[in-house]
Amino acid sequence: VDRFEPNLRIPGPTALPPTVREVGGRQMINHRGPEFAAMLSRILDGMRPFFGTSREVAMLSCAGTGGLEAAIVNTLSPGDRVLAVSIGAFGDRFAKIASVYGADVAKLDVEWGHAAEPVAVREALSSQGPFRAVLLTHNETSTGVMNPIPELAAAIRETSPHTLILVDSVSALGAVPFAMDDWGIDLVVTGSQKAWMSAPGLAMVAASERGWAAMETARMPRFYLDLRRHRESHAGGETPWTPALAVVFQVDEGIRLMQAEGADSVFARHEACAAATRAGLEALGFELFADARHASRTVTCVRLAEGVEWKALNTAVKKRGVVVAGGQGKLAGQVFRVGHLGSVTVEEILGTIAALEAVALEQGRDVEPGAAVGAAQAAALASRGVGRAAAATA
Ligand SMILES: *Cc1c(COP(=O)(O)O)cnc(C)c1O
């Protein structure tokens, strides 16, 4: 197995395409010179259509969590009332950051596996408001649920027009369509190691006019993550501090690859991979953890089938060169997750399902050789409008 590249099917860090890996090994350059300035503007301009914004994007050197911290400390003041809508472990983290910095956080906890309902958010806003901000998770990586952001944002705007909407889209942006300007989102965060096919180390944050205005009056302490300093520095082709340059090279190449493929093709590929993953895992007897109406297009979470133990499953699939992720937080030992974002092809998903199928056969489970792979293949083709399944639904 050591001789082969593992099929890295965790929801981040995601696998690096060969050219992305190569540029990560480039010689350093002066980060206060014209070459860097040109690269920075390519990256920020290239990201804008994926965010769906015509406004500034800021690039921070930190993990995705640093981007979430930037969202909080730049827009809020201690004592501000915040409604944290949590549908899983990452929603809990966003809420935690706000309370650590002194926000007065009310949580709307949604049962794990479900998306937030616009009516429930509306209800919380009217019964417990007013709130300065609402925190939303776009794609809850711990449960494999994707929140209906446009519907939630519309509900918030109608009920509470001046409340800021801050969104964690770390594990979705770049892989699925996003339109922050049209949806009325005030701030969105993403991270280099998810859809952008790069190493961890950069968080990208975009804000609306209202979001940027909030930064002028926000009183939470901030220095390294001050978005206004980043915006000012970016205008001159620089970052305020030394950036994670090797990752900047990679994100530049990652965006180039995404542009060459075309955003719509990138989104369609993610849909096909998600459909294949779900169909393959279900055919293997695993139950989807997510409410099917809100199943994520970047990560699939399934319950471990009766008699299947996580450690044994993980060891067996790893021997076959496939790396999947276990359960997070309270889901440890109950679920496992397959990541399908960033650099992922349907063929890699079929390989993942094939490995899981072989393990199921080895473990004496009642599965038909090839059936799960076939189901995954058919689902991927159907999602692209090809094959019998697509013809049947046409
Ligand atoms: C990966 C991820 C983050 C950020 O994680 P880091 O480990 O800090 O980079 C935040 N939110 C979601 C939903 C994620 O999937």
C-alpha cells in the first residue's frame, strides 16, 4: 500500500492535484513585490465569482477557525446579542468563539442530521430578539448536512432586517454555488484546504457593505485578524503580515484549475460525486445520517451498520488505500464520513465504494459483489443526465 497514493476521502484537508503540489515547493518570493501583488489580485478576483460578490475578499493566513474568529471579532462588540444556529459540531464551535469574546449568545440547537428550518429561525428571532447577528453554518461537516442558506437568509432579512448574517462556508464555498450579494449575506468564510484543493493555511473572508460598516463600530479586540488592515493592505497588493506563501502559490494554481474546468462543471462534478457516494453507501447497507432533503454535496455521513465497528472498518479500508473519516464529537463510533470535495472524481468515489464493498464481503456481510459500485456508477451518470436511471426520470 505504501507504494500508492492513498485515496484521501476525508472532508479536508483534501487531496492536492499534481500541479498544486508542485507549486507548493516553489522557491519563496518577496511578498512585498510585484509578483506577489499580481498573484494576490488573481486569487481575490478569481474567488469573487465563487463567493457571488462584487466586493472585497480578504485572505488571512490561518486555519478555517481563524476565519470564523475573524468573522466574530471584526463585526461584534462584547455584550451583543447573537443567535447561533447550530446543526452540529462546527455550529457549536462558531457559537463558542462568539461567547469566548463576550457576546451574549442564544443558541438554536437543531437535532444533528437535520438542517435549520427557516420557520424555527424566524420564531427565535421574534421571540428572543433583537439580535445583532445570526451565525449560520452552510455545510455542517460533522453531520453531512447542507443548510438552505438562501431560504434562511430570506427569513432573517424579513424578520429582522438589520441583523448581520455571518456564514461559515468553510467546507462548501467553491464546491457549490453561492451568491452572497443576492442572498443578503454579510460575511462568509472559507478555507484553502477544502474546495480550493490546497494545503491548510489560508482563510478567505468576504463581507457586504453592511459587514464592512459593522467593522468600524465593533469593539471586540483584534489585531492579527483585523479585516480592515487586510483590506487596506490588499488594495496595495500586499497582506499586512507575512502570508503562508507556499499555500498562496497553491491557491493561485487551484483557482486556475477551477477556472479552466469552469464553475458550473466544478459544481456538477461535486453533485455527481455526492450522488455516487450516497447511492454506493446505501447499497452497502449504511443509512444516511443526514435528512435526505438536505444531504451535503461535499461530505456524506452514514451510520455504521449493525455489527460494523469503526476501528475495524477504518483499518480494513486503509489497507486498501482509502482514507475515510470517523465521527466527530458525540458521533464518534456511531458514524463515518466520506469527503467528496475539492480534487475529487467519480472514479475516485467508485474506488472508495469498491474498497468498502470488498471490506463488507471480507467481513461476511450480505452484499453482492459489484452491486454497490454499480449503484454508485448509475447515480453519478443519472446526476449528469446519462443512463437508465436518468431516462426513467426524464
Ligand atoms: C474544516 C471546517 C472548519 C475549519 O476548520 P480548521 O480545522 O480550523 O481549518 C470550519 N467549519 C467547517 C464547517 C469546516 O468543515
